[in-house]
Amino acid sequence: MKLICAIVKPFKVPELVDAFRNDPGFPGMTVLQGGGFGRERARPHPHSPMEDLSDFSSHSVILVGAPAAQAEAIMERMARIAHTGQPGDGKVFVLSLEAAIALTTGERGEAALA
């Protein structure tokens, strides 16, 4: 199992949700709002007002728990959709996920990801 963590520009979230929502094999996602900075300072993006750029720039964090066999494809698809070519586009990380349990059903492991 893998945990995919994508840090993206907030205006890219609807496009990412639309891309995965109707995929019957996609396990689901959680979206969080955040802020931060990287080595390169993000420049104003055409879809982002200037006041968004202070010490931290706004971003969204998308979390996906997925079977290991799906992780690479999900990561590549997210990276392709979220790319704008501007500094501050974000990152996609894939981490090993040791265990999972579905709170509703008690299912464990990959069965808990669906």
C-alpha cells in the first residue's frame, strides 16, 4: 500500500477531482488547505490574486491511500493534471503505507482503501 501526497495550487483541485471522480478503480481522496514556501518563490499566477503571495503561498494537499500497483499511475496522472509550468506548482510524494483500517467496517490492509 502507498500514501500519495500531492501539494498543488488550489485552482487545480477541481480538475483533479473531476479526473478521478468517475474512475471506478480509484480509491478516493482527501483534500486539505494549507500554505507554505519552497526554494523558488512563486510568482503570481494568472488564476491567483497578488495578495496570495506573502511569506506563504496557498496550496492544497491531496491525500490518497492506494494499492501499490496503482500508485505510479495515480502519481503520474496527478502530476500531469496539476502542472502549469510556473514556479510553485507543487510536488507529488509517494510513501509506503504500513497499515490501514476502515473505521466503518473494520476491514484492514488494501480492503480498507476502497
